Amino acid sequence: MSELAVPARPSDARPPAARPVAPRHSGARRHGLLVWLLVALAVAGALLPLLWILLTSFTPEEQIISGPAYLPSTLTFDNFTTVWRRGDFPDLMLNSLVVAALTVTISMAVAPLAAYSLSRSRYRGRGLVLVLFLSTRMFPFLLMLIPAYIILRDLGLLDSRLGLALAYTTFSLPAAVWFMKTFFDAIPAEIEEAARIDGSGRFTTFRRIALPLTRPGLMATGVFIGIGAWSEYLFALMLTTSKGSRTWPVGVSLLVGEFQLPYGQLAATGIITVIPILLAYLLVGRNMVRGLMGGAMKG
């Protein structure tokens, strides 16, 4: 007679061993740490050259020539004083400031009107106008140098601040129109239609409603145009020859001689070049970010 299987008692049954449960957010945490590590590496790669230039600008020329001076033993302002004592450098900075201000003024006087027309009006050839504005940014600026030289020469504006500002406007204005059109597109058209119903004309609606709403965008566009005009080199080199109109980047390039390369003075001029850009960002930085975000999101 076969033996009957005796069922095991409940007390003899043992539950399987529980496996360790991994934290739910461990994967997301590792991903976040990896992202922060990549961001830190990118920021370090961008800031280390600037830090090296800053240290070099305060390093005596003897230490720079003798070897790499990553941490100089002594700091000095001689490089800055030597650069500033050159008779033409204050005039060069003033020329750059005047040319940048003229370029921003001319561009921002025309760009909002053109951008508002392209954003709100629907007329024949509107798409072609937009393509023409964009096409000016497709060609190298070097191709526009010879026509700009001939036009300024015939107008008697060659080697002048106003002539250089007009030359800068030829390639800054199309970009300003495109930027401002994006900001006007972000404004709901219903706001302007309500004003038109109340009796406001087209230009009054633009001046009192549309333009104030795009003030952060105006500041952002103006800063970008000013930075481009401040740091431009090729047009300034070819269209100016005298001390009265030559700009700061051209003067910096003249520091490089045939048999010498003053690293400390070049680093000092680099720091001086960055200071106006930092001041402009500190003055309108918050509005510039708001303008860029406002242009990226449509209401």
C-alpha cells in the first residue's frame, strides 16, 4: 500500500526571502547628478580661459615671458596703466561707445516699426520681404564690405563715426527686425483690436499698447546690437583710418608688433573690453531675460 503524502503544517512553511527593494528615485537622482556634473564641466570650460586672462592681466610681463604664470607670485596694475597711458586708447574707447550708441539708436528707431508691420499687416509680398531680411544674414559680411566702402566714399562718410554706424546697421537691422517681430507675434491681437474699437488709430495703438508690452524685447535686442557693434573688427579696420574714428578693437590689434607680443597688455585690453558688456548686462539683464522668454512663448 503506497504511502500517503502528509501535508506540511503551516508552521513548517517558510516564506521566501524578501529581495531588497531599490529606492524609487535612485535612477532619477543619478541622472540629476550626471546632468549637474556635465553643467559644471561646461561652466568650468567657459570660465577657466576668462580666469586665466584675468590673472595674466595682473601678472608682470617678466613672469609671463619666463614661463606659464597660472598663479603669479606678484600682482601689478602696470599692464592696465601702460595700456591706458597710450595717447589714443581713451579716444578709441570713446569712438566705440559712440558708434555702438549710434548703431543701436538707428536700428531701434526703424526695427520696431518694420517688425510691427510684418507682424500685424497682411499684404502682398510680405513673405518675400521676410526672406529678403533673412537673406542678408546668409551671406558673409566680407561680401558687403566693398559695396559699403564705395557707398560711404560717395556719400563723404568714409572714415567717420556715422559712416561706420550706418555700415553696422546694414547687418544689425535685419536681425533686429526678426527679433522684434517675434516679440510682437507674442502679443495677443485681441488687445489691440479692443483699442481700435475704442477709436485708437494704428500708430496710436502701436505707440501706447504694443510698444510698451515689448519693452523687455526692445532692451534685449538693443543689448545684442550694442555688443555686436562694440566688438566688431573687420568693418572698423577697413572703413576707418584716422584716430578720430578708429574703434577699440582696431586699437587692440595694433598692440601686436612685428617683433613683440605684449601678453599682459593684451590680457588687460581684453578685460577692459568685457567691462562695458558686463555693465550693460547688469543694467538690463533681468529685462533681457524676460524679453527672450517673452519672445519664445506666444500668448
